[in-house]
Amino acid sequence: MGSGSSSRVKKISTTHDQHTSPVRNLSLYQFHRVIKSTIVEIHSHFLNPTGAISSVLSDIIQPESYEFELLIYGCSHSDAASITSQLQYVIENIIYEVSGIMPTQGLLGTNFKSSGIYELIREGNTFPDGYFLQCEIDRLQFDQKCRVVYIGDGEAFMLLVGMYITRGLITTLLLKPVEYRLVAPQRFSGLAESNLRVVATIFLYIVRQVTVIRGKAPMQIPRELQRFVYPDEEMRPVYGRLAKAIKYGETLLKEWGVEYIRRLRIAQQYERQYCKDK
């Protein structure tokens, strides 16, 4: 759910006031438009027909693809080894490609003048209603006007991964592949649906592992997504088989996110100085 009245938002009293700063936030309409445009830009990278992510996802929805669900419900040793190998390939290659996205300019850039990602971690913005999952809301702080405040590096990292992986991949391309043009309706099979669901569950697990904020409990499967992904008790053996690939993915995401945020923080310093000098 989003940060509107229908969600359980814990509001705090704060003296945080954007009008005391030389930096000005976008208007509500502008910010919401930027958020939507940023997700579209991420999808343009992920769906690039010559790109690795599009190729990897296309491979697992073909009629001859391995049935990933067999790894959950039981299969032969040789099939389990083959499915595990393919899932390792999927995890490692997708996260490797994501970790290569860190441009200077544009909507995904680290420049304060044009970046949607930059606006994402700016304090004082009101996100579109329905943007946040409740478990994300529980890890953020909001003022009396439902603006996100006090965004430390942990919160910024959660917002960054939430944009690229949770929204750019899991809740869109993997769980709504026809709507988001990953696959044509006539080619969307039960096998494709279940394989994408397994991959979505694994990536959601990785997101939950890497976005733990200091002093907070690990994120459980978001209640909004529980009916779309496999429960932890069923996936535990799968996570065990994929432990090495998952660890690789977590490490790469953390390194990428830390560097991304470091550059965005530098851009924030430049923006404050730029606005002060104007």
C-alpha cells in the first residue's frame, strides 16, 4: 500500500521544513510523474532485446524450459542439478547487469539536475498512493503531511533497491509479464507463469536480505505479495541449493547500492551549494 490514508503510516512530529532550505522539492505532480518515468526507464534497460536481462528472462519462459517448480515439489537428482544451474545463471546474470547501471546523466543518473533516482532519495517527497508496501512504510518515517523524512543511507538503499528490483522487476515484469510486455499474451503459458513466479520469489528473498536497516527486524514476505509468491517454508530447500548465487547477488547489490548512494550524496552537496550560490 502507499503512503496515503488507506495505509498504516506512523507519522512523526518534526521540524523538518523544506522552506528553510535553499533546495526546493518538485511539486507533487512533477514528483509522481518522475517516479513513473523512472520505472519506465528501468524497464527500457531490462527489456532491451539485445540486453542480457531480456535474453535471460526469455530463456526461462520457452516451452522447452526446465520447470522450476520441480525444485520445490520434488524431482530427480539430475533434474534438480540442471534446474539449480539455470537458476544460478538467472540470479547472477540479472544482478550483474543491474549492478552495471549507474549513469551520470538521465533519469537513472547521479546528477541532481535530471535524475529520478536522485529525487527518489530526497527528503520531503510524498510518494504516489500505493507505491510503498506496508513493510517498507514500517521502515520509513513520515511527517504530518505524509512526506518521507530522515532518509539515511539505509533508507536510501531500501528505496534504491525497491525501485530497481521490487518495482522494476518483481511486481511488474516477473509477476505481470503480459501487462509489462515481457511476453506476448499468446506465448504466455502455465510454465512461463510458474517459472517467473519462482524467480520473483527468489529476488524478493534477496531484497528482504539486503535491505535490513540497522535496528530493524528482517523483512518478512510483504502481505501484499503473499498470494503471488511461494512461502518461505516451501522455498527453504531452494534457497539452500542457491546459497552461493544468492550470496553473490546480495554482495553485488550491496556494493552497487553503496556506491550509487555515495555518488547521490555528493550530488546533494553540489545541489545545496548550487542553490545557495544562485
